[in-house]
Amino acid sequence: MLYASGIGLLSFALGDGHVLLSPRAARAAGVKPRVLSAREEETLAALGERLVPGSRESGVSLYVDQQLAVSLEDCMLMIQYLGVDPPFTPFYRTGLSAINAWAESRHGEKFSELSDTQAESLIDDLSNEKLEGWEGPPQGLFYFVVRNDACDVQYGTQEGFARLNVPYAAHIVPPSEWG
Amino acid sequence: MTLPKDKVDVVIVGSGSAGSHFAARLSKAGRRVVALEAGPDIRTEQMVSSMLWARRLKWKGAPVLETGPQPIGYVFNAGWGVGGASIHHYAVWPRMHENDFRVRSLYGRGLDWPIGYSDLQPYYDRVQKECGLSGDSKAEVWRPAGEPYPMGPVASANQGRVVRKGFESLGMKVAPLPMAIATKTYKGRPSCIWDGWCDAGCPTGALANALSVHWPEALAAGATLHPNHQVVRVLTESKGTRASGVEVVTPDGTRTLVMADVVVLAANTVQNARILLASASPEHPHGVGNASGTLGQFVTTHLAAPIFGLHPDKTNPWFGAFGGQFLNQEHYDEKENFSEQGAFGSYQWMIAQAMKPNGLLGMAPSRPDLRGSALKRFMERSTEHMITMTGVVEDLPLAQNRVTLNGKKDDWGVPLATVEHASSPESLALWQAAVDEGLKVFRATGADEVWNAPRAPMHIMGGTIMGTGPNNSVADAYGAVHEVPNLILGGAGLFPTSGGVNPTFTIQALVSMACDRMTGEAPPPSA
Ligand SMILES: Cc1cc2nc3c(=O)[nH]c(=O)nc-3n(C[C@H](O)[C@H](O)[C@H](O)COP(=O)(O)OP(=O)(O)OC[C@H]3O[C@@H](n4cnc5c(N)ncnc54)[C@H](O)[C@@H]3O)c2cc1C
Ligand code: SF4
């Protein structure tokens, strides 16, 4: 079971136990996803990276995976106020599976293995809701949600603010690098 | 802390903006007050400065089904736990104007309030002293009569100054934004330091809300507050003409009753209506307070009109309060100003809000079309050069915009609420007129890129409206339910019209007026 600790670092399963890590550190430590499958996690990381460069490294896929495992009370995902009822896992799972299905039917490859041109054209169609017969959540919403998750880990952390030269000036400092 | 077994003077449902104010006033007047809050205890230590952590403060209770073309955005617009939405609200506190109370009589549309501005004015004046408002009443040339603010205005900085030039070059005025934020030490609360973390909760107490103002007073005066206690129903005595208490689910899942002489419902606009509908009994077959059939009806939500720009000057948009620096209510009193475009109503501009890079109201989501390297470039420029303001646009009350119960139930068997909402063509046209004006102002600043975001819902009002009698409304001007006068409603659910201003100052003024009646105190001297 994953949980968010009282101080906010995320608890990730590593080996036989749990450790408190930021998603970036969890990614570096080779933490495996617990809710999403390895393929879903890879697709999410690849899509996040295409939308927001740097977000793969910042741990977008492990952040979302960890957040899908916590209770609604602890949930920080933006999806909670975008008109989708909890639990949110089916939203991500069906969206990731649909984007992979499209990648395979168009190009015979998983989304994460598409060339730049192939991936960009697929994302163009996704964001403009042009993927006919798409079997996931509303296309524009899926794009918006993943883009925001990727922005959260890439730009919404203390490190992300520093990257943009924005003073963080916290009243209460988030206890983890992504918080 | 255990619940009382005997009857108390007042039981309050909900511990947010309205509930905490009732608790403070009534306990200070010697009443034995018990407050029940469905969500958890929230402490200032939990107000972590982060747009991610901020989302932990949003509504986490029973889901609300939203239907209609302009949904109300319930989860974003509602709070959960001690302090409710007040603890992550932005403290923009303008007054409603005189014509907001008489929309039906003056214009033949919408509804009238059973009171006018002059009835509420002394309470606005009282509340602004109690809670500590900052502003410049003289500069607000459009402001209805009232005492000056007890504190000088919020800081203006680069972003505000850039946008002000845009207004001024079109011959329009701006005034400092009236805010429930301390600009100097006020009743022991520190001055704001303009870091823009208000959306995540202000842990210093600079921003007036339930945790910084009313709960400390209420608890000191002996009120008791019980988090994690969800009220499921209001009880009435055998004839149904008096409330006798509430049924509540305790943290261990036990159902119990809290009996009281007076029941105050302050569980937010949607939940107040839901609880009243779910309290149907043989005496109140369609819900308590529903003799008129208006219970649930006339839900309104301001139509937000967010305008953005990139300006050559350095604007440092992350600096300041989340609510903004300036206000413009240029056309506020002219509800028919844009009638040729089919528009009706009032709007105001909240100008130069502090922005963070992420979050729904942040820089990145303002341009959802950008991604990859284009997004990266945009973000690097935005953090130094962005400007923004938001129009708060009136939503005409329509009977078909309503809270109803649906076939699903929560964990305690209470039917879930559905909220249907479609803005009138007049309100949609007013939103468009506001957007056109906003874009023009931003172009006039010399910005090199200007754009607007789609319409978004902001604040939730109506559903348990006040009126002159049980034939047209749920409650009277004091929030007392017509058929059950010792059942008092608090919150923006009472508003028959939304106006084009943020609702919380008016919520507070109404609570203050209701408390005067409940305690038999004389109205403030300026009445
Ligand atoms: C992001 C944001 C920014 C805002 N900014 C502004 C602003 O700048 N200016 C302004 O005027 N307004 C603003 N508002 C609106 C303001 O927060 C609300 O008007 C105000 O909080 C409403 O007060 P209330 O007491 O009715 O509800 P709340 O303050 O939300 O309190 C209701 C409480 O009731 C509890 N409750 C619900 N159901 C039950 C139940 N069954 N049993 C027990 N308890 C229950 C809830 O958990 C909650 O704590 C903002 C709101 C949001 C969300
Ligand atoms: S900007 Fe001011 S009111 Fe907002 S969180 Fe910071 S100190 Fe509090």
C-alpha cells in the first residue's frame, strides 16, 4: 500500500519496504509503478515529456501513479476539479491505452517509440479531438489533464520555480522537492 | 470531544465562512453553541505553500453530479473541513450595489431581494471593522455608501501599474482592490507579505477567514467544534413548524441526534439545499422549506472572464495577492449598458492577480494549446512579462438552474445532489461584452500578445433564496426558513441575484444581520 506521509514526501515501495522519496528521486532509484502497469507508466512518461519537456525526468509518471494510490483526501491531482468523479485510475488507464492503440494502428509502434513527427501529429489530433473512434476519456480533457500533471512536476515545484527564476517565497515550505 | 446529550441553544452545520461567524457572534452573546463539520480539522500548519498541496483543501465529500451546458465547477468552488472554502478563498470583498437588490423591479428580469442595500450597509460597515478590510473607498468612485475601510489599500506593483495604464488610456479608472487582507498589523494579525500563496491558504492570518478571525473568537467564548461529523438531516417537531435538531454521523459511523433550540445550516450553497431536500418528512413532503417549490432553484454562478497578455515591461506576475491589486467597476450600475448585444447584468474587473507557473489559474494552463519547446519558451517569458485580470460577470437567476436529489446515495444513505446550470443568453452575451472590453484594455497597455480563456464558473449562489414569503422563496432576509423559523440558513444560497461581485462580504453582512435578530441586539448605529 502506498500512502502520503504526514510530512508530504511520498512513500514508494522499494525492495521489501517503503521509502520516502520525491518522484524524481523515485525515478532515479528505479521505483516501479504500483497502480499503472509498466507500459502505462512508460506511455504516460513519454506523453508527458512530449507535452512538457523535462517532466519525464521530474517524475510525472511516478507522481501520477503514486497519487492514484492515495485516498481522495490526500489527492493532489488537478483532475479532481475537472468534472471527473473519483476514482481516477480508469480515466488515466483508458486514456493511456487509447493513445497506445492509436499509435499502434497508425504506425505499428507503442506511443513511446514513435518518431518526433509521428508523435507530434498524433498529439495534434488528440488535442483537437480528431481521433475518430477513440475509446478513452474525452480527448481534449485527457490532453489537458496530462499536460497539467506534467506542468505540476516540471514547473510547480521549488525546483521548477527556480528553473523559471520565480521566487518560491513559501510560508510553509513543501516538504518534498515536487510539493 | 463528545457531543452533548442534552439540548443546546444552537447547533451549526458547517464551519466555513458563514458557520464560523454565527458561532462567534452567538457564543459571545452567551449561547451554548455546537458546530458540526463534515470534513477534517484543518490547521494552519497544513497550508503548505504549493499549488499541488492546495488541492487537498478542496471539496472531498459526497460527489455532486453537474449537468447542463455551464456546469458550476463544484469541487473547485467548494471547500472541505474546518474553515470550508473560506480558508482558500482570495479575500476580494467588494459590496453589492443598490440595483443588485432590485433587479426585478428596476429591469423586469431576475428577482428582487426582500431587503435593499441600505438595510445591509450598516452590517457591511460593521463586518469590515471586525474582519479587517483594506482599500481606498474614495478611489472606488462607484462604491455605494459606506464607511471608509479600516486599513489602507493593498500594495500595487509592476503588473498592476502596467494594466492600470491600459484602463487609463481608454479613459477608465481603477481603484485599489478591496480585500479582507491586512495591510498593517490588525487585531494581532500580521500584514500581508504579498507572496501570492492565498490559494493554498494563508497560514499567517493576514487574510481574514474562519480560522484567522471567527473560530478563535468562537472557541474562546465556549463554542465547541466537531470535525468529521456529517449532518444528514434536519429534524422537525411533530407539526413540522419548528426545527428540533439534526441527525449526524460521527467519525466512527454512528448516527446520533443533536437537539437544539435553533438550527443553523451553513454547509455551502449546494449542501444546504441537499440537506433540506433530503430532510423531507410527512410534514414537509418535498423537503423542508419547500412550500413554494423554490427549494433548489435559482442557482447562479459568476461567469469568470479571464484575460491574459504578455507585455514588454517586466511585470513580475508572481508578486502580490492572489486576488489582485486593482478593481474596476466602470459599468457596474448600468445593467443595460450592452443591451444592443443582447446582454444584461453587471460585471467588475479584478486586476493583476498574482500568478504561479502551474495550477488551474496559473500561467501554463492559460495557453493549453502550447506544448514542447513552445511551452518552454512561453513559460520563460510569462514569468517576467505576463499580465492578467478576471471579469466577474453576473448570472441571471433562472428557476430551471437547480439542485435536485438523484437516485444515488452517499455512504450514509443520503441522496446525492445533481446541479443543473445553463446561463441565460443575456449573461452569456454580457460575458462576451466583458471579454471584448478586457481584450481592448489589454491591447491599450501596449501588450504584444493578448488572449482570453474560456468561460469558467466562479462562486456558487442561490438554491435556497430569500424572499418576501413562503409563496416565492425558502427563507426571509434573516435566513429564517419561512415554514420553520428557528431553522436559519447562512451563505450565498440565500442570494436571489448574484450581482457581479464576489459573495463573501455579503454573506458576512447577512450573518451579522441575522445574529442581531437572533440575539435581540440593536442594529449598528449607522442603520
Ligand atoms: C478558490 C476560491 C477563491 C475564492 N475567492 C473569493 C474571493 O476572493 N472573494 C469572495 O467573496 N469569495 C471567494 N470565494 C468564495 C468563498 O470561499 C465562499 O463564498 C465562502 O467560503 C462561502 O461560505 P460558506 O460558509 O457558505 O461555505 P464554506 O466556507 O465552504 O463552508 C461550508 C462548510 O460546510 C461543510 N459541510 C458541507 N456539508 C456538510 C454536512 N452535511 N455536515 C456538516 N458540514 C458540512 C463543508 O465541509 C465546509 O467546511 C472563493 C472560493 C474559492 C473556492
Ligand atoms: S499573499 Fe498575503 S494573504 Fe496571500 S498567503 Fe501571502 S501573506 Fe497571506
